[in-house]
Amino acid sequence: MKWPGQPEASADSKIPTIVAYQKGEAKYFGAEAREFLEDEDYEIARWFKLRLHPDSMKLDRATKSLETPPLPPGVSLVQVYSDFIRYIYRVAKRFFVNNTPSGQQMWNRLGNQIPIVFCTPNGWDIRQHAVLTDASIRAGIVTEGDADDRLWFLTEGEASVHYSLAHTQTISWLNKGTLFAVMDVGGSTVDSTLYRCRSRSPLILEEVCASACVQAGGIFIDRGIREVLERRLNGSEYSDPESISLMIHQFEQKTKRAFDGSQTVNVIQFGSTKDNDEEHGIIKGKLTLSCEEVEEAYLAVIFSIADSCNTLLANYMVPYLILVGGFGESPYLRGQLRRILGERGTEVVTVEEPSYVLFSLFKEMLTLLIRKKAAA
């Protein structure tokens, strides 16, 4: 699925949680809204998921320097979620109608009966669900009368275990009695759950203890690299907010995804051949960072993730941890967790399919939710 504003070559079905407003009205979303981050004519809502996190999910070491960006003037958190949900629903509907045989007829017949599944952090509860329900009603995708039947909430931990078992290269290690953990490392949260396999066929899994959810993820790396860039470029003509935001975007798109800790030189391609400042390491539109500078952006986040994981596993001998999620694809994170958890005898198992194929598991999750509702 391709979102508006996404590069033609991109196959990523994820969308940045950014909304560009003008005078309280949502104008652009996702990749399109990113183009207006430094435009004074627009007010930007971003990282708004952080505003909904309960205090129990926050860890000082990773988030002490993170200031959640303010919402646009006169725009509430519920309105941002409502606008964003309405946009996602509209684009998803258009994709379905245009790419499904008899799509419009099917939508006309079944559109007002479609279950809508929200995958939420393990640490969210009824308060956060109520905000999403209110926002969905305001967005017009459900009504007050059918919201309870059509809006279903699934924890990211539950979704992750089905996703990971479906897309690991082999599950020959999974047998009756096997103890294993699943860690979903996303943009702003890390959800970790410990399971015991009660039966392999049919697959029956039991949660061993309460799952963990902490506020740590990919956006904190971006914040960390911003601090590195601001310090590195102090006194440079490229220290303005627009240039640094462009560098961070290029870092997130390329450098961060390739960084594994072995590169002595890490290049951020942000400008043209006319952009030069040799004193600050910029040559022909490329800024060069050392391995140590990039690692600095990771340190607090890696510590928080490892600390959360060690706390979850503290009282158990866990041979396997399955790592999933967008930031879980980071080569550096994978390497660090393998080193840290290897010391306690836990093997990190990764999912080889990119995270956007999560859509293919919708049927499985839907079946799971139907069973849960039937048993309630």
C-alpha cells in the first residue's frame, strides 16, 4: 500500500505520524506533511502518541531530554487523532476500492460493518482506548451506536507474537514447554512479553507474567542525533533548523537503517555539490559523522531497552527472544541486544520479512479477536 507523498520506489506501508495544520484545519498528513516541518505558515502536530502514554511507560534515561512538541494552537489531542484516523481510513478505503475486483460494490455493501482493529502499546488501558474511540466517532468512521461492536483493541504484544511466528525463518525451536519472549521495538514504545508454549499443534501460548511497555524507540534516536548535529554544526551556516531537519530526515531514511557500529565513517547526504563547509565536515552536500558520534545518539535508548528486557527476564531462563518492529530492524540494535542478552544465554531471533507485511496477518488477528469476543 502506497501513501500519498511516498516515493514511488518505496514499498513501506508505514506512515509518519505528522499532521500539518493551518488555522486549526488539517491540511496535510504523513509524508506530505513532512514537507512543511519548517514552514512558518503551518503548525505541525507530531509525536502526539507520546502525549497519550501513561507515566508508567516513561523512563528518565531515554526521555529526560525529550520535549514533546506542542500541539497547534486551538487543536486538541482528540482532534489530532480524529483527523489522522479519518485520513488513514480514507486512503485505505481508496486503496481497497481501486485494487479489489468489484471493490466499490463490496464497500457499499459492507463498509459500515467492517471491524476496525487498533494495535496499541501494552501499557495502554481503558483511558487511551476511550480517546481512540472518541476520535473514531468524531472522524465519522463509526457511530456512537456501533463503536463498541466495530472498534477492537489488540495489544502490540499479541499482534507481535503472531507476526513473529509467521515470519521467522524457522520455528523448529518452538516445542511444548518452550519459554520465549517477544520484543516489539517501534517508534516510541517497546513492548515485551514472555510466553510459554503449551501446545504446538494447535498453537497454544500462555503469558507467563505481566508484559512490559516502556517509552523508548526510534524517535529517540532521531532526537539524539539532533543534539549531536546541533553541537557539531554550532557556528556553521548549516546550523539553521531547516538544514538540521533535512539532515535528520536523511539520517532516518538511510544512515540509521544501515548503521551497525562497524562504520568508521557515516555519511548524511542532505544537499548538493554547492553545499560545502569543510571546517564542520560538510563536503559537496555530505556531512560525515564518526562512529562514536552516531553511537552517542543510541546509548540512552539501548540502555532503556536492555534494562526493560532484563527486568522482564530476571526470574526466568529464557533461551529465545524474538525481535520485531520498525526499529527492531536496526542492525545496531540487533547487535547490541545479541551481545547483552547473550551474556545471560538468551538468543535473539529476528524476523526476516520487513515490518510492512504485518497487514497480511490481519485475518489471523481478526480470528483471534472474534474468539476473544465470543468468550467474553
